Amino acid sequence: MSYSLSYDSQSRLVISDVHCTCPLEHKEITEDIYVGEGIAKNIPAYIRKRNLGTRCTLVADTNTWALAGERIADSLTAEGFDVNPCVIRREGVMDPDESAVGEVLLAVRPQTDFLVSVGSGSLTDITRVNATRLRLPQVCVGTAPSMDGYTSAVCPLILHGCKIHREGKCPEIIVCDIDILKTAPLKMVCSGVGDVLGKYIAKADWMISALVTGETYCPVCGEIVTDAVEKLLDNIDEIKSRSAKGIRILTEALLLSGMTISIIGNTRAVASVEHNIAHYWEMMQLIHGKKPPMHGSSVGVATLLAWPLFLRFADEDISHLDLDKIKAQRITREERVRWMKEAYEEEAANSIMRDNPGDFLTWEEQKARIEAAQAHMNEIRSVIASLPPLEKIRGAMERLGSEMTPEECGIDTKLLNLSMHCAKDYRTRYTLFKTLDELGLLKDYLADYPL
């Protein structure tokens, strides 16, 4: 399992020579991804190099228009491009909801050749979903190293207050100008670091799933993510100072994490139970008219919450489980539906269950997973043992000045406790929380989070 990472003379980040023996299809990265200082001025040349055309809709919000959008629009216009600005104006933070997606859709003129997004996660995703549906190329100009979605092929969006994921595609051109990115507030930098640190949990869950459910694990994607997060951990002080070196390292970590989504076509390498918890917080805060925490910051705090359960499970003896007792305590399908509506509220619950129809196991399926976990427990322990010390993660976040607790993210005790119990239910994707639930252990493990 191997890959190569390099830059060409035009600051283009190249990931190549991806060799992996796993049975998953591995897509070659053909997009142009540029990382460097002062490279925003080259955007017209980057677009011409890919022959995307001359007529574009440029999507920004009030903040990113002032930061870089207007300058980029003027640069494109001066170079002969026909630029149609779509500046989304909202009070406070712009959510990637149906209103924002629809606003971009209505702003796109006939005969548009490509879309340009100037922003970070939300702006990239609302532009991405429109570019995908309209079958148009996308140029993405990053403005903050706050999340790993620039290179993603998935669009996290909000529909009627529910966090959903829709198919998208990686932008044909991604431009990460370090001079722009390093002006991002420290809280956005902390968010990016939190998003990257969660990859440790995502990787562990994926490897455990391979042992218990037979899901295919891609070693090269695991290696790409691990290399990125370890380099980040070694340079926390540079990142905190927002030096060119530190912001480049964080940006590379986010881009490489996102590239694994494009390589295998899903988010398995970068998102698991820590993201489920974060999505739940964001979703419930929006439903109740409250300001949601920044996504990456939520992921970082959720990582700290989930990690101790992995460490505890490594010491668990599951060789003599009472299968009859576990079977007797199984909830019925009707009870699960009631639980989902209680935890997620009706509209979000119905959407999640509709998108995850296979998330209620028969007893035979559950028993097979229990037996697989028992048979592979030593290997599961090895996966958990491969995690770095939790204190190293906690220490890095403290040095950076990241949010460390749910309270700092604006999450109250009731919402926190609910999130820990329903994190297993957000999607079918197998996680340690599903393992614990299916083994009849989750209630005990979550005793500190009473409902």
C-alpha cells in the first residue's frame, strides 16, 4: 500500500502512484488542487488551463465577498471572463440549507460554463450540489482551513432542519491561497484541527467494522489520513501562530483527508461516530432556533467524548456474554421508530430512517455480529492500541486553545446525553457504539449520560 505526494512548478498538489490491493475501486485524482502563497492571482490562468469556458456564476457570502470574492471577480472580469456574482446575504452565519441552495440555483444564468465558490464549508457545498445537479464544473477558492470538504465528493446540507448528505463531485479546480487562509480567525483554524483529529476515531471504527461486519477497509486511504493527522500533531505551535508553514500543513491535512472521499467515493475514512455526535448537535440546535457550534470544533470535542469508550472496550471480556439476555432486551422495530422520533424529532427521524433502511437488524444478523466481535476481540484490541495516547490529543487541543467541552460548544447536558445515546442511530455505518449496543453494553458505558 503506497502513494506519492508532491507539488509541481505551478503549486499544484499531486497525489499519485496510489497502490492498494483492497477490492474497492480507487479513483485517480485528476482535479487541479493548488496550494501556495499569493496564488489567487493565478485563478484566470488555472481556469484557462482546464478550458472551462468564460461565463461563470461566482458564489460568496457577505464576509467572503469582502475578503476575496470581489477581488477575484474583478480579476476574472479583467481577463475577459463574464462574471455573474451571487452574494448570499444573511444575518450571522450562513447555513447550507434549502434556501441557500435554491438562491444559487436561481442565480445561475442560462449558458453558464462553470461555477466559482469563494468560502469554506457551507459555500463550497451549496455550490457543489448545484454544480453536480446542473452538470457544470466548479472552481473552489478556499477562505479558511476549517474543514476537510474542499476535496470532498459529498455535500453535507440541511433540509428542514435535518443534516443530510447528497452526492456531489470534487471541484475541478481548488485554490488554497495561504495568504488568504492564514487570515482566518483562530476559531476557524481550531475547527479545522478538530475535524482532522476526529480521523483517528473514524479509522478505528472502519478497521473494527472490517473485522466484525466484513466491510472492506482501504489501507492506502487509512495511511493517507494517518500521515496527515500525525504531521498536524507535530506542528501544533506553527498552526496556532498561523504561520505560512502551519497553515500549509493544516490545509494539506484537510485536503488529503478529503481526497480519500474522492478516491473511494464515500466518507468512510474521515467520518464516523464522532461526526454523528457533531451532526446531531448541529441539527438539534438549528431545529430549536439556536446557533450551532462550528462543525470541526464539534468533531474535536466529540472525539474526546468517544475516545474513552474505545479504551474501556479494549479491556472488556466479551467471551461469555449472555445471548439469551441480549436477545430478550432487543427493542422492537416499533420501539426503535418511537425512539428515533423522540431523539431526532419526527421530520429528521423520518428522513434518517428513510435514508438508512437497513439499520434495524434481525436477531440472526445481530448474533452473527456478536460472534464475529468475540472471534476478533484480540484484533479489535490491537486496533485500539494503535491509537495515540488520548492525552496527546487533548494536550494538542489545549495548546491550540480549542474548545474542549460540550459546554464550550453551547451544548447543554440534556442535548449532550441524548447525543451520546443516539449517535449509533444517525446512519447505518458501523461504529464502536453499534458494537456496544449489539453486545448489550452501551447502556452501562453511557451511565454518565443519563436520559
